[in-house]
Amino acid sequence: MIDLKLMRQYVVVAETLNFRKAAQRLNMSQPPLSVAIRRLEQSLGVQLLERNTRSTQLTPAGIVFLNEARQTLVQAERACEMARRSAAGMIGTIRLGFVDSIVDGLLPLLLRRFQAANPNVDIQLQEATPPEQIQGLRNDRLDVGILVLPAMDPGNIHLEPLFEDRMVAVVPQDHVLAEQASIALTDLADQPWILFAPHHGPGMHSRISMACATAGFTPRVVQRPRQMQTTAALVAGGLGVALMPERYARRQPGRLACRELVGPGTPVPYVLALAYRELSPCMQLLREEVMGLVQSEEFRGGAG
């Protein structure tokens, strides 16, 4: 195996065709350089240079070796640079799980900002409920998740709160409760509810159930959709009422009437968190990006 240093020395000699000038460029004395080139030729078993007292010329083998050496040195430098970029988190793959409430808010902002700054990081997206994300992180099917707290039995999964929203009541636009400026949970006691199944989000489901219990009733659930966009469609279609995070509900203009929740059992917080087992350099960059984003005016001042 030829030393890359020896290869670089040969390239300089071949480009200058002058050992004195080559030695100056390499910041070394001429005799060791001559010895190095002879050692290279001996290692290869071919003559690379024709030398006499007046000139130095490349042999046909020397010309071929020069072209190949240049390519090898470029590739070696690229390998070193790629390794440095990978160690800094600028190259790699992140498998990101997310809850559907951020699909048209936080998620596109995050992807746009992160990939603009890190174009060589591939993000593979997977929509998943909080329990699915926790399991995916444990089984190494996900690298990081954005989920809703509280998360049940997180074990060794780190949970970092991102921001806190609050739940609001959502009703069809022509519903009698839509005429009110705010809605008490008790106003919803006799209504049909659209509410996800407990196993899709046991922490948040428990929080909603406890709020209703504080208000003195148990919700009469008529539909249990998995996704929030399905919930919005069912409410808009008049099948029932629901609770939704305010940021999501406000992004449904013309479909739903959303009203502040008041009275016993309220407020009902909705907290998003970043979940991970350990952070690679890539994931650390993503963490820094999302933490900065949720504090930014772009997110806080918009509909994110």
C-alpha cells in the first residue's frame, strides 16, 4: 500500500518537473525528496521519471500514475471531509416519528429550516401515535419522535417538552354552541363525542377523561378516529363534538367553530415533546433546530 504522503510528493514533482522547485513547494530539502521518489518507483516496480543533468520528464507509466494519483488524493480528501461532516452531524439519516397534529404546522417549518441548513441529512418520516413512537425508539425503528405528553411508561426514553398548547372545544359551525363565545365542559356533557381510542394516546386520553370527570360526566363517544384530521372532518360533518389543540383547530377555517374551554376541568393542556433514546450528531442538530424554532417568531407568531 502506497503512503498518501509519498503520492502527494510525486504529484508535486510531476507537476513541476523540477526537484528543487518541488522541494520548495513541499517545504522540505531536495535530497530526501529524491530518495522518496526512488522509493516510490521501487515499490511500484516501474520507472516514473526520466532524469538527467538538464531535465526531468515523465515516462508513459509516470503520466498514467500522475492522473490516477490526482484522483486518489481528491477521493482521499473527500473521504476525510465526509468523515468530519458526519462527525459534526452534517451527513446521515434521521428516522423521525411525529403525531399528526403537527403535519401542517410545526413539521413543515422544521423540515424546511433543517434541510436548508443540512442538505446532506436524509429525514425519513413516520406518522405514529405516542405509544408507537415510544416502542419504535425502544426497538431502534425510530431515532427521534415528536409526541404528546404525558407519555405512559417512557422507561429510558428522554422526553423534552417543546411547547404547551391548550385544548379547545370544536363543534360544527351550525351547532347551537357555536353561538357562544366560550364553552364549558359541562355544555358538552350531553353531546356525542369524537374521541380517539385510549391505546392511541393513553396519556392524553386520560387527561381528557379526568377533565370531563371533574366537570361531572363521562363523554359519550360515538366515533374513535386515529387521526386528528379525521376528527375534524367528522365534527364538521355534524357527527359530534371534540376537543383539539388550539393551534390545530385555528388552522381549520371554514370547517369548524372552535371555542375556549372554561369552567370545571379546564384548562386542558396539550404538550408536545421531543423524544429520543440517545442523540447522534445529526439528531443533536435536529434538536437544536426544533428547540430554536418553537421559540421563534415564525412559529409563535404564526399558525404553526
